[in-house]
Amino acid sequence: MSPDLVYAALSMHRPQLHAERRSDGFSFWLGPKRMGLESTRIIRVSRKPSSSITMLKRAVTGRLGDAMGSERPFIGGLPELLAIVDAELTLLAGSTDGAAAGAASSAVQMEGGGTERKSTSLKNLQDPRAVTAAIEEFERVGRTSFLEKYKFGKSREYMLRDASTGKLYDSKAIVGAAYGYAFPDDGPLRAEDFSGGEATVERVLSELGFEVVRVGQDWTQAEVEATVRAYFEMLRLESLGLVYNKSERNEQLRSELSARSKSSVELKFQNISAVLDQLALPYVRGYKPRANLQTLLRQAVLQFVESHRDSLANVMENFDERTKPGEQEFRGVLVERPKIERNQVAVNRVRLPRKLDYAAREERNRTLGYGGEEWSMNFERTRLFDGARPDLAAKIDWISDRLGDGTGYDILSFETTEVARFVEVKTTNGTSTTPFVVTRNELEFSEEIEDAFCLYRVFDFGVTPRLFILRGPLSSHLELEPIDYRARLRATA
């Protein structure tokens, strides 16, 4: 009989049983119509998609410790099915009346005193120490190993939250493991032994003094504002060159939030980076911009920028003061150009005062520009020495230092084939995606000489300088936005 035929047969011949469809079959129980604390599972039938054999588990027999309760192939018909169900119902009635009480329950002494009765009904899980023990094991072995050990999937809706740390745990798996701590003779419950959700797991944990939260809901105004504050504090510390631990900051923030996982906070930080990136402002290293973000978050970031201009100006000045390279290393520093995620929602242009215009500040920061060009000169010498062309390395000309700006490039270098390489250097203490300013002269020069032109984007300059190279016309690599115009009076009639 297939699981569907079993369902049809029991619906007709044993209507007192209720059923719940699972992905591979059905569970049948006695009690309230909706599976809950007062329900008792009778049997479960299942069939794998690639199999023609129906598997049947006798739940009552299994709870009494009989080996016949393990899942077995069912090859009988209606009479055999009804016989099994009636036997389970008889066993259940006997254990309830006390005839089988010795087999069905026994006293279990918890550490430190207190006695619990052995039973698979969740309402008998009454010692919070069992839940605490399960949480400690979760922390000790990690989420993946914990779920694999107890054969549970990840919770999709309800999570147990540690109020002191903000950490989240898979609520159903915790309850299943806690049952084994409370009733070691029975062992832990498996996922198919009980249902999760508001009526069962949440109720049990709440009655034991634990907090259960529903995940996946939109972030509140208070949560968003707390996240924005935490992010800008990390940006401030980074601008000062102070060391901090991102994981600890994440955990500290989650202690203020109601139901947010570590990964969801990380994503929110990346969303904040996306807003700052669109505003041409620096963002925290390690939080790559993710543009698919909540409107409420965008508004909160813009409001923070508007209301904290003075403190942000101090952050800019801190970044500006880093004019020396963090390291004098020139091998292994060339990386691929970053992949840019297309912004799905444009940020309305915000008119920022010049002291908050990061790209313009860096363009005016002659000392930073000079340091980046000097570093690039050493990079070019190393590149040509490594290419067995020390003769060409000796001919590199630092044009902007010798003649000043205006030629459309900073350094005249060479390919190992002796072909000229015209290098324009753009340096930032920010990340690889920090916007920068190019002049009309540089743009036109790159169009004229095509592949002989190379823009060196030097980033993370004050920490660990690295660079990527854009070769050829700048218009083929960059989104160019006009920000200044040369103005003349119009002719009068």
C-alpha cells in the first residue's frame, strides 16, 4: 500500500486518528485535530521517491523500547494495516491506564536533584537545565554537527534566542536534544517524533523561561538605527587605524536586537556599505556593498550622514592623514579589478559639503597623491627587474614630479618589449571600489593612446597597499559623472 492508500484507508476505518502530510508520507496521531502537546503519534508511513516500498514506523511500540517500533517495510494490505494500528492503540491505552507503566516510564534523576517521568510527551519536558545542556552542546560542537547528530534541519521560522548574547538556536533541534538530556533512557527525540512551531516547541520553551522568536520579519526602525550606529562606530575606529573585532561587534549588536542571526547582521552592514558607496563615501573594509536593501535602511543612513556631518568630517580627516604606505612590498600586490554589483535602486543625489566629498578630498590631497605615485614608481621598477629588464627600469620617468600635472599621465614606464606604458596613478586609503576623480585631460589622453595608457588604482594605501590596472580608454572601464564645469559668460545679442 502506498502512503496515500494508507491515508485513505485510515480516514475511512479509523476516523479517530488525525493525519498530517509530510514530504514523503503521512504521520497519524490521536488527540486534538491539530498536532500539539496533547497529541500522541501512533504510526508514520513514508516512501522515498525512488522506491516502491512503503516504510512504516510504530510510534507507540517504539516509545516503549520494543525493537518492533523501528521503521520497517510494510508489504501487507488493509487487514494487516488495521491490525497494526489497533495494536498501537491498545498499547497506548494500556500504558495510559498504568498496565504498562513499568515499560512506559521510569524515574530519571537530574543532576542536582529533581525527578522527571520518562515519556515522549513534550509537556513532560519540565527541567530548564536539559535545555541549557542542549544549548551548551550546540555551542561546543557547532550548528552543522549538532543538527547532523540529532537529524534535524535548520529552523525556518522559530528560533530560540539567548537573551544575554542575542545568539539564535534551532528551536526544534534544541528541544529534541534536551529531551535526551532529561530522559536519557529514552534518548533524544527525532524530527519526525514531534512537530515544531507555536503550539508545541515555542510553548514548551516559553514555559521553561526561554525566549522563542520568529525570524524572517522586516527590521524595525529601532533595529535599523542601532545597526547604522554600530556600523559608523566601526568606520570611525578604522579611520583611526585602531584594531577591532568584527565578530565581537556583530555579537554585541545582536544582543540589542530581538531576532537577528549573525549572517543577517552581516548583510545589513553590506547594505550600509552600498549606500555609502553610492554617496561616494568610504565604507568599512570587509563589508562589500550589497545593493538590494531595505528602503528604511537607506533612509536611516542618509539621516545619519546629514545629522553627523562634523563627526564624519573628522573621519575623513583621519583617512586623509594616512599619506605613507602601510607596507613597502611590491610583489603579490597586483589584483584583478573588482566586480561591481549593479545597483538595483538608485540613491537620490545628496548634496554633501566639500569636506565630506571623499573623492574630491583625495584628489586635493597632494601628499597622498605623491605617496601613491612614489609607491607606483617602486612597483614599476620591481616589475621590470622581475621581467629581466633592469635597463628599462633605469629609464622610468616620474613625469608629474619632474614637470608637474597636465600631461594626462604621471609616470612614463615600459613593457618588457620596450613599448611605452603611460601610467596615471589614483591612490586611496579606501577600498578598491572607492570612487575617484579623473580630469578631462586624462580622459582624452587615454582615448588617444589607447592600450598604451594604464590607470593604476592603488587602494588600502595606509594599511596594505594593493592595486589593479585599467588598460586603454577610461570610458570603456568607468561610469563617468560630470561634477564640475568651466563657465564663461554667454554672448549677448
